[in-house]
Amino acid sequence: MSKKVYGVSVDFIDGFNESARSAYPDEFICFHREYDGVISEIILVPGSVYGESHSFINDWMSPIDFHKSGSAHSHPGYRNDPSDADLDFFNQMGGIHFITCQPYDRSSWKAYDSSGRKVDLELVF
Ligand SMILES: [Zn+2]
């Protein structure tokens, strides 16, 4: 990361929740980039990240792009706490990781660091 992340843009959150809603009942997953400390860009991931595509994560983690800031995914239910698989993934990747759940609105998401601890991010309008 090029700078300490302190916030997330409301456009990112809205776009993330919208994608989560349209992927339902499947999980939606993407990566994100931060600019000037604010996570603001959704990066779509081809296929599933868990399991088969570890090489994709390795590519993702290559040091060419310093704006990469982590991942975001949705849960089909009402819980936005990380599963064991989520924690392994966060740990492997580093950065900041969003989980959103139903009803996929501006208050249904949480952000976690690579150890699975909750991170407070400012919502930037
Ligand atoms: Zn999950």
C-alpha cells in the first residue's frame, strides 16, 4: 500500500453492495485499490478466488501496483463476520478486507485487517 488507508469511498460501498445484491445467492468477490488513503476502486476478479486460483493471488500480490489494498466479498446471509476460510485468505493476502451481508446497504459491511481484527474506516462522500 502506498499510504495508510483511513477511509473508503461511498461509491465503492454502493457499487460493492449492488454487485453483492446481483450475485445473490452466490458470493460476490472483488479486490480494491486505494488512492490517497481512501479505498475507491473495485477490481473485478475472474472466477473464484478461493481454492483454484492461488496463482491469481500471487499475481495480485506482485509489487508492481502499490495501490492494491485488499479484497471485498459478500455473504448471502445476515452475518458479516469472517469464516475460517476468510481468515486464512485475509492472512495470506494482507491488506484490508470487506465483508458485506444482507440487506447489502451502507450499514451492512465491516472491514477487517489481515489478522481478522475489525478496522474502522471513514466513509468518504
Ligand atoms: Zn466470507
